[in-house]
Amino acid sequence: MARRFRPVASPPSASAASVTLRYVLRLEPAIEPEERRKLDPLEKGTLFHEVAELFLRERRDTGALPIRNTEEERTRLLSLGEERLEAWVEGSPPRLVLLWRAEKKVFSSLLTDWLAREAENYRTKKTTPAHFEVSFGMPHRHSDTNEPHRDLPVEIPLDDGSVLRISGQIDRIDRVDAADGGGLVLRDYKTGKAPVDNDASLFKGGRQLQIPFYILAAQEIFPGEKVVEAFLDYVNAGRQVAFSPAKATSATFRALLLRIADLMGHGVFMQEPSACTFCDFKAVCGPNPVLESRRRRRRIHDPLARKVAELKQFA
């Protein structure tokens, strides 16, 4: 028996209900026209991914790596950021010019702060950006750039004899310099709020699965090469949340996946009010107080809902 699951480009706490509506039922959100004043969190994340990818691939393909925090590099990065911002609002230019200028300044600061950290990262860790948006089990978006790609999904055997087939896309893969032992470093960019320092949970009850999936995918795409480091890169805060590569093949991870697959097989897709800020389908589920009330009732009366709450044991 095979089950297919696709990690999607969504906030770390994306509601299962939202994912179901968009990727299972194939519904598209109804966009309400509004006056643009700034970039919303999802737009900022998408734009940062695009600019970082364009900048690093350009540097790689022209032999301009490693990254250095020079005036020339900053100018090129900001130029790419300006181009992508203008393309993003083409056709619906902001009328509140002063507010938009302030938003562009914030985005530019995000880019230059990131560049400074990238330059420092090479000086201290000796890792070099190598591959970007590496996909598996999905159409090959970057066939013209010779990025590595795996046509087939990654298969994860579960303890009940079933198999999960995983599709996704790794934001970035670096290589450790051979003089320092070699190996791969995986990262997933995040432009949202970084977790608090004392939040040491690993899988977050099934809401943080991208990195272990990417580790397993990298082992298939680059056979014989070792993933030595993997992390969520919170670029707003300049903070990296590491994930031990060994945990991706642990019994704990397989047990968590089996529990999640079983719940999905029973049609359990719980709303998660903490994700509603980023959800395009909020009108479907109702306002937060209604969600909280509904969730409390389900926890008391619905045994499947209690099983969802039990996922928190998989820290």
C-alpha cells in the first residue's frame, strides 16, 4: 500500500485544513482587491526566495563564489530585489508612495543583512552554495539550469508495511569544502517569526517535517554523499534552527509519519487557529473564536481529534 504526501511551500504552522482545500480539493482562494500598502508575509517569503535564488545561481554560474560582502555584490543584490519588486506589483502599482518606499527599504535591509551573514558564513564554515530549488517527484522547473532533479518521489517505508511517497523542493544545498571533510548542507528559508530560544521541539507534533524529508531526498539525489548539516534559516532574525540528519531515519520519525498517515486516511484534517493569519481560506472555517470553540468540543467528544492532540508527544 502506498500513500502520497507532498510538503508544500507554506508557513511552518500551515493549517491542515488550508492544505486540504488547496492541494487535495484543488480550490483556489478568492482574492479580495485591496489597496496595497506593504508586502504580506507570504509575498515577502516568495520574493526573498526568488531574489536569493537568482543572485546565488548567477554568482555560481559566473564563477563569482564564494560570496563576499562588497559594494559590488550589494549593488547587484539590491538591483535584483528592485527588479523583482517592480515585477511583483506590475499592473497594480501602489498609490501610497511613501508607505511603499518604506516597505521597499525594509526588504532591501533584509537582503543586505542576509548578504553580510552569507559572507561571514563562508569565512567561518567554509561552505559554498551549490544547488537551488532542487525538486523531487515534481516537474523539473529548472531543466535549463542543470540543477539536480529526481523524477520519482522519495519513498518512505512505514512500520505497518505501507509506503509514503514524498514530493517537494529543497530551497538550497551547499557543499562543504573538501579540505574540511566535504558533505552537503541543506537549508529551508523562512521569512516568518523564528521560534523562541527555548523551543527545542524537533518535529513540533508533525508540523515541522520539511527538513527531514529533504534529508531523505538528498540521500537519493546525491547517492554516496553525506548530509552533514540541515536547518531552517530564519532570514529575518538571522537565526538558524538546526535539525540532526540522523533523526530523519529514526524510529521516532517513522512512528510520527505512521500516525499522521493513519489520521489522514481517516479524513482527519484539523483546523489550526494559529495558522489562520496566513490562510487564504479563512472564510471557509470561520473566525478564530468559532474555531477555538469547535476545537475544544472536538477534543472532548471526538476520539480522532484526541489522537491529533497526542501528536504533541512527538516533540
